[in-house]
Amino acid sequence: MAALSESEKDRRRAIRDARAIIQQAQAADVNEAETRRRIERIFENVMGYDPFVHLSRERSVRGAGETEHVDFSIQLEAGEQARPVAIVEIKRAAVDLAAKHLKQVTSYAIDAGCEWALLTNGREWRLYHIAFGQPPETQEIRKWNLLTDDVADLAEHFDLLSLRSLKKGTLDDLWQKASVLLPRNLLEAIVCEDALNSIRRHLRKKSGVLLPPEEILRGVRRLLNESAVAELEDVKISLPRKPTRKRPPTNDTEAETSVSQEGDNSCQADVEEEQATQGY
């Protein structure tokens, strides 16, 4: 195992210190303002932010009939006019994150024209991407727990949101990779013609039974949960084409030709099936 660099050792010590102050906050059931102060220390000590430059508390958004201020907006430059990289919504350390909290931070991010939202109570950290369509779509990208996750894993997660990483455009790279793995894209890959043929060959090799593609597709459907099945309804499915049947010969000459062609086709089919059985 490679030795840790001094900077990595410092980061892990900072994460353990952060864990301790959030455990204390949860046990004491401190209010949201105190939780916010402790999370600000995590941004500073673990992720390398200058709270007076990179964490703006002045960002105003339209609330339920009135103007509200977000807890933090992460920005790379100082000033109220700086573009927000992510909107941060903070809840008390003793309060579990809920769907209503996600709705709140998402609405703030949309109002601010920001693609990224971070929801946290200090214990749980959830990072979301918002795609601005009609309607906007929110996708959870990462989540971690400061109190229970391994310190090495936490170092990776917090580094993703560090000031250094954001300056390198890491979030854009993260979204590109995450968008490839969206459920619809995975379903399209699973039920494409090449994939169905590959599954068919594998099952034939394991069982000796050659199933039609339609049966394979029905089997895949049975593996999916209700929401995935609903998503699959909108996926374009291209089943492998069935071989066409030749019409019967109408005279002796055609009959002789047909017999010759059938012999050739039979040999070719045997070769193809043998290749399928061997996994080619």
C-alpha cells in the first residue's frame, strides 16, 4: 500500500475533526445557524475554501411569495455578481434530510440558474445536477455520510467538491460520466440488437437452448422494477431479424436449385450455430 502524502494525511485529519464537530452538533441538537457555522468550517478546513470569498450568503431567490436567501452559494470569485457554481441548503444536524428539502434546494438552484445543488445536514451530503428542460430534471449524482463512511472514501467525495477541483471543471466531467449511465441509456444498451444476440449466445452456451430474441426481452422485463419498465416503454427496441422462409419451388428446375441452396444454407447455419455455441 502506497504511503500517504502529507497533504492527504492533513485532509484525513481534517475529515476526522469534521466528523467530531458534527457528532457533537447532532448530540446537542444545535440549531440551523450553529450547524451552518460548523459546515462552513468543513468547507474551509476540508475543501480549501475561503468562506469570505467563495461562500456567498447574499444570494437571494424567490421563495413562497417572498424573497429568501440561500444558505450558501459556492462561487469561484468574490462579489454578489459572481456566477454560482452550486447552491447549498443546510438543515440542522439532528434533522434527517427529506424530499421536501430536496424540492427546496432544487427550486433555489433553478431560480438562480445554477445546475448544481448540495443538500446537507452535516451528516448526510447529497449532490444533485439539474438539467434545464421542460420541466427541469434533477439527478442525484453522489451521496455520502460523514459519520459512517470510510475516511478514504470521504476524502474522495470531499475532494470532488474542493475549490481546487471546481477550478478544474471537475463537476462538468462528473456530469458527462453520470449522464452516460442514466437509466434510459443503460436500458437502450441492454435491449439493443447486439446485446440481445450476445445474451442469447451466452444462454445457449450455458444451457444448450437457443431462445428467440422475444423471449430474451421478456426475461429482461421481468428483472426490472416498475419505474424501469415504464422507462423501457419509451426506448426504441430493435429485435434481431428472423430468417425469411423461401417459397416452395414451382417446377423441377427450381426444385433442384432449391435443394442445392438449402444444402448450402444448412451448412452455413451449422457453422453459425457452432460459432454461437463456442461464444463467437
